[in-house]
Amino acid sequence: MAIFLTGCTGYIGAHVASNLLADHRAGNRDPLNLLVRARDPQEARARLWHAFQLHMGFAKFDEYLNSRIQIFLGDLTEPYFGLPDDKYRQLVRSTDSVIHCAASLNRKSEKSCLNVNLRGTLEVIQLATRARDEHGLRRFSHVSTVAVAGHRSNEVVAEDTSIDWSRSDYDPYARTKKFCEHMVRQLLPDVSRTIFRPSIVLGDSRRPETNQFEMVRAFVFLAGLPALPFRPTDRIDIVPVDYVASAIATLHQKEKPAHEIYHLSSGAGSETFQELTTALSKAQGKHGPVFVPSLGGPSSKMINALAGGAGKIGGLARLLKVFLPYLVWNTVFDNCRVVAEMGVKPAPFSEYCYPLLRFSTENKFAYPYRALPPGGAPEPATQRAGAGAAQDSHR
């Protein structure tokens, strides 16, 4: 029996898959059923190699393909994932548990969020229901977001008080993800469920390499400014992707997790803007920025005006417009549950932000991907502009 994982070619999803494949504790060698959008098996393998090469060499990737991975060529938003009847029945029969990681991260497109997040999640729930009815389902894990908490200001938010239906949402992404959690609870009442809510996922604490550059671009831009329109004592809840993926893989496979909902965040350990800029400035050997909170309003208006333009400036302004609300809400998400269960805290962003900045700028915000070889060793690395999870509608 296998774990059905959605979003495996996205940023978080590929990290989760890598953790599941590499985990040999207590003989854990569960196969993975992976849903991949592709026209044929060769394109699917190429997409998986594109996503997995950050985590493993080609020899190990090829080994997993031949021993632990079953690829299903489908689309999350299609009825029965667009699979032929025999393939869908095979997926149902072989699925023992589900990790639903796929999502549209397009915070500006309500259509994309409705299609992928709502319709896609409903299809995954229906698959889970059929597997439950046929042979039982061990667990359904849903990867959500702390953004389901809606508009907040100067708060520490606990898991069980995050969702308030009377509270406004920041964007279509947050709104649809909140309703996805609601669907999981309402439609799978008798299934063991785990809901994971990552905060701002930025970088990997173990290494500087990344293939997700959307938020990194905003971070690098802000890091280069001589003045910042923030309050220096405001905290920002950033968590490394390796901690998020490890928690999802570990708790999903645990027989009885202590809780249903987990904030995958830095919680009370979240650092202030002052702490982050001081650490980064020290690593760079230069003076840090000054903080001018009174510039917050004018800066927001300027970003909104530039966001309608074209070119790099317009693109950067649109990016900042999306993320700015999450930078100024001075709200963190209690992570006591996951820290107690994992026995370790996430690494502070200040410890690995400079290597991340250096790798991203030196590689011009592009990961040096290697193409899938027809056989043998992979082809030499090539730079691919705009590569990574930002180009995929799934995590």
C-alpha cells in the first residue's frame, strides 16, 4: 500500500517526497503514488527529475523510480484526475493514506485558487473516500497555511483559534485554503486527519541552494534598501522548508499524532526585523538599514501604483504587493505543538539568510537544472530563468 502525494513537483511537495523516500526509520519504505501533470511517462519523469534533483543524485532518483514510485498521469482539477478507469481503480486500491500538498499559490487569481484549491481538494477528498470505503484509509494529511487566520495585527495565534469565519481574508489563496480545511473536516469526519499550516516558508536551513525564488526576490530587494518602512520590533514568522517537510513526513507516518492541527512556524522564536537586518548586515560587513515606519503608507501606495506597470519594476512591485500584508501584520503562530512532537525547534532565519541571499543573487535567481538523460548520467547543468516552484501552479 502506498502514500498518495499531490503537488510532488512543487517546492514543498518535492521536499516532502524526498523525506518520505529517504526515511528508513523502523523499516519505513512506503511506496509513493504521485500525481503528475504530463502528456506521457517520459515528460512525467522529466518533471519529477526537475523537482527532485535538488534533493538527490540521478542514480538514487532512478532507483526510486524503479522501486518506490508509481506515477499517475493526471490533473488535480479533472474528474477522477482525468485518469482512465483502470488507472483510477489502481490508485484507489493501492492508496493507504493521503498527503494533499498541491495548491495554487497565485494570490492574485481567484479563478486559479477556485479551480486548484477548491475543485482539486474536492477530487482528492473523493479519492480518499473511495479508498476508505474499499479497504480503509490510515490518514488524510492536508497542507494548508497560516493565512487561513485572516486579517490579524500584533497577535500570537494558536491552532484552534486561527479560523474565524467573521474575519476578512487577505486574498483568494487564504480564502480558498480556509474553505479547503472546512471540506476536509466535513467530508472526512471518520478518517484520521492531520492539518499542517506552514507560515512564510523561505529557504533551507541545511544548505543555500533553492529552486523557489519568488519570495526570495522580495527578501533580496528589501535587504538591499537603506531604509525600511517597518517597525524594527515587529516580528516576522519565517520557517525553513526542511523543517516543514520533515514535520509533514514524520507526523503523517506517526501512528497517533497528539493533535489534528499543527502550525509549522517559528512561533515565539520568530525574529524581529531588527534582529534579521543586524545578522544580515554583520554577515555582509556593512551597516544595516534605518527603520522609518512612517513610510509604510506612502510605500504601499507607490507599490500599488508600480504594480500596474510592465518590466522588472512592475513585476517586483506586484510581488511586493502580494507579500506586504504578511510582512506588516506583526503576527506569529504558536508552534508549541510541533516543537513538542518533533523534539526540535526550527532554525532561525538569521542563521541561514545570508547563504540563501548569496546563492540566489550569484545564480541570478535561477537553479542550475540538469536535464533528464536518455540513459546514464544526467546532462550538464544549465541555467533556466524563472525556474522552480514559482512556475508551477502546485506547491
